[in-house]
Amino acid sequence: MLHVLAQGGMIRHRRGQNGHIVEALCFTRDGFVLANTGLSLFNRLRRRGFIGSQNGAPYRITQAGLRAVRAQLDNR
């Protein structure tokens, strides 16, 4: 998921009635939904500081997340 975010993707989230995040979908920069991304992975990335959101915007990768991503051939 971090590689998709490093290439310009985003995580859109939906909050429940109590204000907690109940759904998180990872979108690629082309607009496709990334499969096999659950709320547990989202919470783990957020807890480690690899993703962040400002003013209710979609979650994006942070500087710490960029440092954690290993370089691969398909990264731009």
C-alpha cells in the first residue's frame, strides 16, 4: 500500500456515527481501488506515522512513510 501512496495514491475514509473510521479504501493515482487493504492495515500505517490527513482530506503518505518505502523498479 505504501508503494501505491508513494506513486500518488490516496486513502479515502468514511467515519461512523461515533466519529471513528469504519472504512478505508486505497485508490491508485489512476483511480483504481487497491484490493486486500483492510482497516487493520490502515490503522497500522497510521499508528506508525506513515500516513496522515489534514482537515478531513484523504490520507496521503508522510515523509516518514517515504523513507520507509524501499526503492523498486516501478516507482517513479
